[in-house]
Amino acid sequence: MSIKSNPKKQETAIPAKKDMEKLVITATTANSWIHPDIKNWATTTDMLVDSAVKCCEAGASILHIHLPKGEESSVVKRVREHCDAIIQCGMSSFPIEQRDAHFVSGSDMLSIILNHHDEHFAHGNVNQLHPLDELEQYCVKCKKFNIRPEWEVWHAGSYWNLNWLIKKDLLSWSKPHVLTMFFNWPGGTWSPPTVDEYFQRVKYMPPECAHTVSIMGNCKEQTPIVAAAINNGGNVRVGTEDNPFIREGVPAKDNAEIIARLVRLSKELGRDVADPSEARKILNIKKAY
């Protein structure tokens, strides 16, 4: 984890591994938006539940799930019958008015983008505004339903909006602020999948944040940023939604294989992996169920 308390020190100092928290791994089990022909993700509800549980067993402590419409609460319940992972409800592209079922699903976390959606894929585009008043509504509603925001950071403007919410004292109940930094997602909110871009994003991160990286594309683009995050106290999100390959040009058998690869990489770099209980302590997410 990287909780930033002194911005000036953060610019020059990288913490020693012995002082780092364990790595929190997020598994994202949804379909690949840029490799739609690679069918190695869940296509039914039963497969989704099974995939999520296997990801937890492989080393993921957060499960980023696109809950099927009409089955939101039942899927959360079914996953929890088999594992204790933190459940993070995805689909931040929806406007808040369409997410009532997400708030009451029993999830631990809710994905919220800090800027507009402008994504371009082979089989369709996503364009959705998320103005400040909607972000303020998210803060109030998340507190009401005791669900932690997971803030999606796509560029520096995301930080401006997050600081706006912090200055309005809408997030004092939600610390550390849990961020996911997105790289190489195609469209008008694209950012380069480079280590330089990662450290630029870390440099301007507000205080009291824990960050995760999400890199869309392939292993060649993903691995350098993943390694930088592991060595810099950040956390990592992987899975078929971001990159369905286990190595360059070779699709993974399933999401559990992708998680297992990341666990091996982190251990080779000298950093242990957090289990769900440890991840809850690191991110200050208490069980609400």
C-alpha cells in the first residue's frame, strides 16, 4: 500500500520493502474489451461465482465483479459462502441513478470514476459524463450504505475532482482513499502505459491514499508498471478485463492462472501478498455483513 502523508518526500523517496504493507491483489473477472475473441472469462452466473472464488484461492483479496442485472445481491451472497474476499462492485460507467441495486447488494466497495467515461472499443464505445454533483451524491450515498468508494483515476484531472470532495469534507469517514490508476484504456481518457506515467500519477496523488494499478492491453505493456507498483508500495489489479494473457500472445487458461502469475512475480520481487483479512486491515475496510 502507498499512503502518502508527505508529498515532498514522496517525490524522491521509495519505501524499503521491509516497510511496505503486503500486496493487495484485485481480480477483475469480466470480459476483455479489446480482445473480445478470447473467451477465457465467465459467461454465466455460475461460472462467474466459480471464477471469483478460484481467484481468491489463488491469492486475490479483492474481487472486482460486474454483478449481473437482477442477481446483484444473490451473486454477492454466493461468493461469500465460499470465500472472505473484499467484493468490489464494478460498472462505474453507469450513472448513479442506475446503480441502486449495487448499493444494496452487500458489496464492500463500489467503483466510481473521478472523471467522464470516453472509451473506444471494437464492439462499441462508452461515453458518459460524471459531473461533480454526481460525485458528491456518491460520497453521501456510500456513507449511508456503508460501502467504500474505490476511486478510478484516469489522469491528473481525476485528482482535482477528488481534492474537491476531500475539501468539502465528504470523505473524512473513508480513509485511506482507495484509488485505482488506469493506463492504456483506449479513448479520450487514454494515458500511456509507461513507468514514467505511473510515477507522475503517484507524484500528484493526494495524501492518505492507497493506490492500485490497472493496465489494459498485453503483458509487455502491463508487466513494467506492475513491477514498479509492487516495488513502490502500490497494489495491483489484473484479470481478463484488463489483459487476458498469461504471457505475450498466450491467453490464460482462466483468471486464477493470471492471479497465480502475479503472486509469483510479487514474491520474486520480495513482497508478500495479503490475504482478505490482511487487506481489510490495510485498507481499513470492516466487514459489513
